[in-house]
Amino acid sequence: MSTHLSVEPAILYLGTPVVLVSSTNEDGSPNLAPMSSAFWLGWRCMLGFEAVSKTPNNIIRTGECVLNLPSMDQVDAINRISMVTGSNPVPSGKTQRGYRHHADKFGIAGLTPIASETVSPPRARECPIQLEAELVRVNPMMTDVYDYSQHERGAECTLEGIVALEVRIKRVHVAPELLMKGKKNRIDPDLWKPLIMSFCRYYGLGSELVMSKLAEIPEGQYRTPDVDRAKVEVPA
């Protein structure tokens, strides 16, 4: 007999890395927003957002963004903008949760914007890993619940719901101290300590438990055509 209980948690944030997404507002100013509904496959990433949020609307309108990956050292900066939105007025759902609007997200986070190489949104200098990316596809979720028929590419989304944005990585910037010794294209997992969100709480990673059998596969075997494609991208 199973000893597990059938429960109904309101959220299923079971532990994912925090991503600090920079995008470009309508007036050309940068927006910066933390999120944690993200996963990677090759040089592609899927990003999950509430459809009314400023960041997905910016990405859908401009077709680009930067995924800044904070380490545990940036947790205070992330927390300073966790309840701040670039949307003005603040969407009703976020108002009920206590969010407030602020235009200078980099400023209140205490982070430094620096120019990207292939996209317009800036990178966050203090984040050890920065991924420049372009939008590939918009994937509405929960279409059995929400009506997305009025939402067109390039238009501000006024509907509730969830969207998953597929983006392609165009440039990878890594702090040199995170690289494996003698390996210019390998990030050392013993040195990289991402900031993790689990049930809306921030955590770090501990030491390695055991070597995965998957680690015995040469990393180059996971290489996709996107890596070579990124080499010939025209700078922004």
C-alpha cells in the first residue's frame, strides 16, 4: 500500500533555476524581470510567462531578449525586483499580489546594463552567464481555458493566460572563472552555482552527490546546428 498522500498544492514550482530576462520596452528603455519557468534543450530554451506580463509582450513585439543567469551571489538583487513590474498600469492580477510599477528595473536591482553583441536588450554585467536569444515560436498554453484568438504577434496582450516562448540562443557569455581548466567551451558544474527557486523560495546548490552516467557521454555529442549558426549572426 502506498504511503503517499493525494494533495492539491496551488503551485508546482518544484525547483528550477532563476533567469533574469532583459528585454526592450516600447520607448527603447530596457526591462528586467526574474522568472524561473524555463528549461533548455541544446541551444534552445522554453520560457513560461503569464501572458499579460511586460516581458513576454516585449519579446513577442521585438523578437529578442537576453537570459541572464544569476548565481547565489545575486539573490539580493533578484529579490529587490521580484515584486516590481515594468507594466504601467499594473495588471489587475499583479495588483492583487502587491506588485508595483517601476521603470528602472536595472537601477533598483543594483545591476549594470552592458551592450549585447547580437540583440538590442542589454546584458546584466553581474550575472556570471548571459545568453543572447531570439524568439522562434509563441506557444499559448491552457488553450482549453483561455481564449487567445484576439492576440496577434506584435500586439499587446490584454488577455489572461500563459504563454511558452521558444527562443534560440545566439551568443553565450560566461565569466572565465566558471570554465573547466584547459576547456574553453566547457562550464564546470562544480564552479557554477545557479540560484534556484523552489515553491517561491530561493536556494543554492550543494556539492555533487554522485557522477551521472550521462556525464560519461562526450558533451560534443549534444551539439546542435544552432551552435554553428550562431557563429555567423550579424551583430545588433
